[in-house]
Amino acid sequence: MALTAKQESKFLESSLFVGCEKDSLRGLAQIVMPHSLFKGEVLRVTREQEAVGFLLSGKLEICNLHGVLYYNICPDECVGMEDLFSEVTPVVECCVRAKTNSMLTFLTHQQMRELLQENRQIRENYLTMLANQVHHSLNRLQQFTAPTPSIALGMYLLQHETEGLVRLTDGFAGLARRLNISRATLYRSMAELEQMQIISHFEKTIAVLDVQRLYGYVQSQSDIPSILE
């Protein structure tokens, strides 16, 4: 079954194809096929599959086999980019879990290599996507290794606040799962920051009242001087 016109359009809107002449990619879009994942369904990602997934609709979560969330995938983003040229074999495989009913399509590693060889813009986009993923992974590593849950929460808020607000579409339970802590621990951490008048919360939103103080609070837990000091 071929992609619908709407799915083909979403495929061509992928971050991998930003700045590319779309007409030159329509032939490729017409030979790939859709793959559906229903809400809650899990797809194991193995190197043997040798494919890169493109999310066409819905929302996906990348997690480990124990359910610990690494990051979210939204439409126009890809799954499995890091395996294309990697020589490192993961000790534990990752999983793709559908947060909502979702639709993907896949390009084989051979198709990806041909695109990268033929198109400079796609090569640049690929490197940008990998760089963004590295930075996101470093941010997650900092959260997982934070000295206290309150520091982990502070890091998350600094990374996700927009005009002083962090909106939680999946509520505080979802935030606790992203931080890999219990809801009780999350509420204690929020209470600590609220007592310092750094944040407040209402419904599914956390308001950062003072970004600079929150940044100072997070930085105060490190004895390592800034490289510019």
C-alpha cells in the first residue's frame, strides 16, 4: 500500500529534506509504504532492521526495554538515524512506543546512503539532526545523573521553558516518568522550588518565576568552574 497524498506530503516535510527540491524526491515517496502503530504498541529497534523510520503522524517515545523514557519523536523527525554509520553495538536495544495512534514509513540504509551520496543538502541536514540528538542525549544524561531530583527538575524546566512556562500535555505523571522519579518525589521537588519562590504550578503547567535564580540553583550544585572564569 502506497502513502496517501497527505502522508507523502508529511514525508517530504521531514527535517532530513529541509531545503531540498521536493520534486526530485517524489519518486522515492511513491515507493515507500506506511506502517501503523496503535497507541501503546511497542516496536523493538534492532540494527539488523537496517532502516530509518520517518514519523508521518502521531507521537512516539524512544525508551529502553524497561520503559525508561529517553526522548519523544514528533512528525518530521526520524528514528534510527544513529545506526546508519555506527560501528558500536548497543548493549541494550531501544524500543519505539506509540504515545498515540501513529504512522511511520521507512527507508533502508541503502536508500539512505544513496540519498546522502547524491545530495549535499541532505548530508548537511543529516549531520544537523545527529548533532541535535547528541545534545538532547547529553541533556538527558545530565538529568539522570543530577545529584538530587530537584536539580533534575530544574534542568528539565530550563531546557523546556518558553516565556517562563512549561506546559505538560501528559500532566505531572508524564513529567515524573520523563525524569524517572515517582510522582511523590516530583511533588516534593516542586514544593522545594516553590518555597524558594523560583516556580509555581497550576493545572498542567509549571511557571518559572525567575529563570536566572533557577539557573543559579542548578549551577550551585557544581564545584567545577566555568571555562570562561
